[in-house]
Amino acid sequence: MCLRAVAMVLAVTAALTAARGQEAPKTERGEQILNAACLTCHDNRPIDTQALDEAAWTKEVKSMIEKGAEVKAADVPVLVDYLTRHHGPLPDGPGKEVLLNICTQCHDLQRVRNEKLSPEGWAEILQAMLNEGAPLSDKDFEAVLRYLARNFRPSPQP
């Protein structure tokens, strides 16, 4: 989505929210920098599929600045912190690549990180995604189900 379209969506959202007498949701500074500097050249897909740690995001941001991204030096740590928290590393293991390559076609990693489901709950979600057209083979389904169930499960109850 181009910067003009993002600005238009934000303006319309703010106007509708104000019309309802509500305060517009605050966008954190890192996301503002991302929208202004990164999403002018590409969409979220390259960001969603990398899941990098702080050092790798720092290297990536500096590389993009060398290619012309306009990010002030003082904004680099803010952007890197945002990217690391919202698009940071995932646990390694079979199924991770399926998650990064298939699930992020429609969902950002934050959505996955926030879910804490049982294996049965993840199976229901994946089945629903298959019904919506997710391109999961039987092998991919099993791999990502095991990955999600192992890494994104409810915390044990005391």
C-alpha cells in the first residue's frame, strides 16, 4: 500500500473515530517510522517473513538506508526495537518455514504470537484456514500444527 493510501486510511479512521466521540488509537513511534520509511517501497511481506533478531534487523535497516530509505539516525533504534518486538525471531524447528511462507500471506506474526492454543485449537484454526484457501499440503499442515502446538500453547496452570 502506498504512503498516500496509508495516510488516507489513517485520516478516515481518525475522522470516523472522532465523529463517534472516541479518541483515535495511538500508533507507536516505531510503527510510524515503518509506515513512513519502509512501506513507501514495499509492503509488509518482506518484514513478516524474516522474523529477525535485533542485530539482524539493525543490519537490514542500515542496508535499506544505504538503498535510499529515509530514516533519521535517531530513529534507527526506535525502528529496530519495534521490528524486533513485533517481527522478531521465532523458535527454530520444523514448521517454522511453513509459518513464515504460508501463514504470513494473510497474517502478521503478532497474530500468531498472541494466540495460545491447544493442539486441538490450532488444528481447528488450520482447518478453517484450509477452508479459506490456505495452500497447505498435508505434510505442511502436520508440520505447522506441531510447530504451533509446541511453541504457542497456553501456559501451564499452577
